[in-house]
Amino acid sequence: MLSIKQKIILVYTFLFSILLLLICSSIYQTVKQSEIEKIDNELQSYSTLLQSEIEEQYLENDILNIVELRRLNTEGLHHVRINLYNKSGGNLLIDSAFVNTTKLRDIVIKNKNNIYNNRTFENKPYREIWSFVEIEGKEPLILQVSASMEDMSNQLNKLFIFFLIIIPLALIITGFIAYLISIIAFKPIINMINTAKDISINSLNKRIPLPRAKDEIYSLATSLNKMIERIDKAIKSHQQFIADASHELRTPLTIIQTELELAAAKISDIETIESIKTALIEVEGLNNLTSSLLTLAKVDAAQLTLNISSFRIDELLIESALSFKNIAKERKISIIFNITEPITITGDKDKIKSICINLIDNAIKYSFTDTNIFIDLNLLKESILIITIRNTGYLIKETEINKIFNRFYRSVNIPSEVTGSGLGLPICKELIEMHKGRIYVKSNENDGTAFIVEIPLAASINKDVKNNN
């Protein structure tokens, strides 16, 4: 696909090439016509001179002196040939091997006007004039005068070769000039594109530079800046609302949870206790949702910081998995570790633990009953930590691979009884990227679904961190 700049250069060069061809063709035809007119004028002058000489010779001597005719000046004409015919068709003078053109002779006799004609003789171009010669008391004569156009043809060939050289050269120069002009013309747009690429949800304070000339591009840049400003205000308002709402919800939810737990301790009715337990599960889910929303709001507002320390990631991973021991046992799911050596990492221990808990929770939640979950811990090139959490359960379609890290996204293939907010994986992704790492997923029928996390052992982590070493 060609860019707009390339299209403009091609169209400009194409239109210029057509214009150049038209100009060159016009020049060529004008020069050719001018040369032909020049030869015609010289033929006309020479023919008039010959007619006068013929008439004079007939009046004086009543005979035609061919030698005298040949001596007449033919300045400006080359390889001149003369034929003279009488009205009845007889040849009085044959000066060349030209074929007798009866048709032209008859036209001259009929119209008594000069006729110009092109002919080829011995593969060379000739221009000729046919004239009607009237002599008092004599039978009318028809005079044919021909002159070579080889010089004119050579000049036109040189002009044609010149055009063959100059046209491609002119097109190359034109294309280069169009390229330079497009660079200058598109420079403000390219600056706008580069600035727009740098603008993200965390850098909406940036604005597109305004060009000096107050033209259409200036208006476009101004409009985009105003749009970015409106988006910035809307997003900040949205982030503030989520943060405030999440913060305000945590206190009443905590109170509700505490009151339900106290009520459950005082009530002996089994059905009522089961209802309270159900309510407690829902309250816990709301607590997790508000915590997730508050975390994402802090991420969006660049207010989330890392408390850096060194810790054993293998111990943290095992500790995170053990917190799901009872849940895994209820569903007959075994957690199998593949950790060959102790590994120390530098990062935010609490946030990496949150990553591990989220991924293990998902693995258990989306696993089939009576299956295994495999947790592997390895090193890549002795500098990259690789955590792989693999389960056998609901697969992720290829079309969904790039969507599962979007906020609130839940696959349509997941049964409704499997609860979730669709925020766990987006939070994991944000926290991993804060540690300069990455997360990706592989899902197929043979190996199940595996989430792979790669984190540098000692990452060059975000500048806005708190170091607890």
C-alpha cells in the first residue's frame, strides 16, 4: 500500500510527464512544420525563377536551354531535381528517375495552382512543388521541382534524440523535487504522527506541536490538541471516580462482612448460616472487585509504586500455591511443582505474590475436576526468570489470545458458574510490565493452557519506586 506522500509524488510526476510529452511533441511538430514551410518558400522562389527563365527563353529563341536552367541559383535547396511536362503529357525535360506522377500533373492542369508533395527517392525524403506555367502563344507546361529534406530529417532526428535524453532526466529531477517538496510539506504531519504515537493514557499532558503557518494543518493540530485535552479531562475524571468509588465501597463492605461473620457466630439455624455464607462469598467478591478497580485506577494515574526488595521467588511461589490447598483438594486438583533450585529476585514482593496468586487462582478456577496443575520455575540465560503455570481445562481460542488481557473480558466459552470479574489478568499484565517483564499464553488440546511470565532477575524497574533494600 502506497503512502499519501508516495501517491502525490507519483501523480505529480505522471502529470508532469504528460505535460512534458505534450510540450515536446508540440515543439517537434512546430519545428518540423517550420522547416517544411522554409523549404516550401525556397521551392516556391526557385520555381518562380525557373518559370521566368523558361518564359524568357521561349520568347527569345523559341527553344529551351537546359544548361541555362541548371545554372540557376538553388541557394538553400539541396539535391534539386527538375522535371518539365507539356499539357498533353509529354516530357520536355527529365532530370531524375522520379516516376511520372500523372495524378498530380492532372490536378495542376485542372486547378492551375501550385501543389506541394512529399516523396521518397532512393530511401531519402524529398519535398516537391508542382506549378502551372503559361507562355503566350505556347502550350502550357507543368513544372516539377524537388529538393532533398535529408538535412531537415537529420535535424529532427537530433531533436528527437535530445527529447529522449531530456525527458527521462527531467522526470528524475521532477520526482526528486517532488520528493523534497513532499518532505517539507509533510514535515508538520510527520511531527504530529510522532507526537501522537508518544501520547498514551499516561502521557495525555503532551500536545501536538503547532506549525508556524496558520493553514489547514495548523487547524488540524489545534483541533487534535483540543480533543486530547478533552480526553485527558474525561479519563482523569473517570479514574478519579473509580478510585473514589472503590475507596468508598471498601469501608461499608468491610462493615457488612464483619457484621455477617458476627451474625453467623450467633445463629444456630443451618439454613440461615448457609445464607450468610453465601452473602459472605458475594461480599468477598465485591471486596476483590473494588481492590482490583482501585489498583487499576492507581496504575492509570501512575500512582502505583514498587517497594523493591530481594526475596526467594521459589518460596513465594510455593507459599502462594499453598493458600489454595483446600480449594484444590475440594476439586480433586493436584498442584505439581518443578523447581530445581532456589532463585532470588529483586522486585516488589507483594505485587509479584499478587501475580502468582491471580494466575494460580485462574488455573484452579478454569481446570477440570480431577486434573493436575503444573508450576515450573526456570532461568533463561541466567538473567530472566520464567514462571509457567499450566492447567488442563477450558481452552482459549486463538481468536481470544489477544483479548484475554483486556479489562473485563471474559470468554463466551466459560460457564456462568465460574465466577470472575475479568480484571485479574489485566492487573497481572500491568504489574509484570512494571517489573520490565512480559506475560503470554499458549493454549492447545495436547498441552492444555499455559501462562508464561518472564521477569528479569534484577530489572531496570520504573523510576517511581521505593527501594527497601
